[in-house]
Amino acid sequence: MIDEKGNQIVNPNRDVIRISPANELLTPELLLLHYAYGIFPWHNVREGGQIWWSPDPRCVLFPADIHINRSLRKAIRKSSWTIRVDRNFETVVHLCASTRPVTWMSPALIRATIELHQKGHAHSVEVYNHHDLVGGLYGVAVGRMFFGESMFSLAPDASKMALVALTRAIPDFVIDCQVQTAHTSRFGVKLLSRKDFTTMVFDKTREPAMIGSWSSWQASVQSLLEDREWPSPLPTTGEGTDRLLPHASETHHNHGWSRQSATPPDDSCDA
């Protein structure tokens, strides 16, 4: 359901997949496993345990379908800013947490996310005005899925430019936007049922991955409107989720859900 402002209304009884036990460590491996199932951490913690979500429907962006409206095109054409990737990941994450009144990003989640970046799985897109970081976003890449987590702006349109840059850098990925908002709906996002989304995630995360730093990718903001073939941030490794998560079948059985259906256990949605 979408409200009058264009924001998707989530329902904890339907959209919460599981709540971690209080003694479960939030590790990079646990994060990666959840993302590979299309499940993400949100709304901080409850009773000491992380809450994991899989909204139905799910908001995604196919890079080829991105819509750039007239005002954003005008801003891009006039901009002298620069896009860089993976140059200042930790700062991006901390700014995503600190520039909003309430954040779901606990210290444990921030630490695990930074470790994922150090292992080559989490990435940031950064917008610079000369040497000043004015906006950006970050997310986690698994196979050919990019699970967008958060974005921030310290200057008008900066986070929007970061999203456009992401579509140029990874045109053959699918970008998970989690839930539709008035902000993301301007870009031509699509809403998929949970069944269709998890089927797509199952396939896309098995495609060759780009594991490592994407810091070689750089562009001027103005160039984002050019119709050309963009360089890849990193050569593919030829490895998908199966190699990254060799014990996934055992782990998802222990947690009580099915990757293909993302069906929560009977007691996991007791929100």
C-alpha cells in the first residue's frame, strides 16, 4: 500500500522475516547471508535482537529504466561536481546515520557493514564538490544484485546524482531500493511481489560477482547524461553466492526460512 505522499506502508506482521536472538552476533557473514536471501536489517533492534525485513511488494530499479526528470537533468548539466566510488566508505555510512533524526543503524550494524566493505562486498558512491563530500549512498553487492541501504545529501540533488552514477557504473545489476518512497518513485522504480523478487535474487546472486574495491570508477557529474558505454568498476571474479556462502543451505535451515520463498517461520513475524 502506498500513502498519499508516495511512500510504501510496511506491515511488520507481514514484512518482518525474523528477529535475531539477543545473543546472535551481527557479523559480516550473517549480513551477507541475509542479503543473498533478499532480507535486510532495518528499524534497529528489538529486545536486543536485530529485526530483518523482506517487504512485500519490493521496490527495485533496473538501471536501463532509470528516469531522470527535467530539473535533475538541468542540475547535472550545470554541475561541476565529481563522482567517486569506494574512496570514503566509512564516512558515507556514518553520514547516512547521523544526518537523519532517527536511524536504524546500530553500532554493531555499522561495524559489520564496514567489515563487509573491507572484504570487498559493500560499496559507496560519493559526490564531491572539489574536496568536500556533499552526498552519497552505500549498499551491498552480491552477484549481480546491489542491495541499496542508505543515502544522504548535504547539498541539493547530491544523493540523486549518486543514484544516477550507480546505474552507470553497474548497468547489468538490479538495484534493490527496499521500499518505495516519494524520493525513489521519481526514478522509475518497479514494485515486485516477494515471490518474484526472491526468484530474481536467487538467479542474480548466482551471476559472476565483482568482489573488491570499486575505487577505480570515477566520473564528472556532467558526464552522467552521456550515452556511452561505461567502464566496469572491477573485473568479475566468476564467483556468485554459492562460493561466498558455502554453508548457506545449512544456515538457512537453522534460521527457519526458505531462500526461494523467503517465508518466515511461524513465530518470526510476531512484531
